[in-house]
Amino acid sequence: MGALGQFGLDPILFVAQVANFLVIALVLHRFLIRPLLATMQARREKIEQGLRDAEKARGALADASKERERILQEASAEAFRFLQSARDEAERLRAAALGRAGKDAERLIAEARALLELERRDMEKSVQGLSLRLSGRILETVVEGLFTEEEKTKIVAQGLERIQRAGRA
């Protein structure tokens, strides 16, 4: 035991302990640390992949948001065009209805005027006939005592003829 024995160190025991330590370190490294490092590496890679996927998803979300805005703008523009088209069509229909109503009103007025003209002519004829009959009676009454029957017939006929000519003129 030489000089090492003075310090209380047994060299065989020391070598055995170092060998045990190395075996335990080798076993721990092989069965515990290496799988643990592999698991940690796999988790690190999964986390990195998750971060890349999250970044891709964020980009896709931004693209989807832009696409949504574009679609909303197109829909809004289409709705505005549709609304404007509906307004234009309503205005066109209103103008057409007003035009038809105006034409109908003009036609009704023309028909009423024509009817009034017919009625006026009929009334004139009726008044003229009544006037002729009254004039004839008045003439008969006036000439009754003054003339003979033959003269009276001749005068009444001439008077009625003059009245009829005056009525035509």
C-alpha cells in the first residue's frame, strides 16, 4: 500500500469505483440520456414545425382575410349594381306607365270630345227641327185669318223653305 494508502485510498477500490462510475455513466448515457436527448430533439423539431405551421396559418389567415375583403367588396359592388339596375328599371317602368297613362288620358279626352261633338250635332238638329215646327205653327197662326187656305199653304211652305235654308247656312 504505499503512499496512496497513507491518504486512506485503496487503489483497487478506487479503480473499481471508477469502473463502476464509468459503467453507470455509460448505461445512464445509453439508456437514459440518449433517449431523453432524442425525445427533446423530437419535441424541439415538433415545436419548430408547429411554429412554421403557425406562421403558414397566419399567412393563410391574412390571405383569407384579404380574399374575404375582396369578396365583400365585389359583393358590395355587385349589390350596388343590382340596386342601381333595379332603380333604373323602376324608373323606366314608371316612365312607361306615365306615358301609357298620358296616352290613355289623351285618348279618353279625344273620345269625350268626339262624343260631345256628336251630342251637340244631335241637339242642333233637334233644336232646328223644333224651331222649324214652332216657326211653321207661328206662321200658320199669323196667316190663318189673313189668307185663303191655298195662299196660306203656299206662304207657309215658302217660309219653312227659307227657314231651312237659313238653318243650313
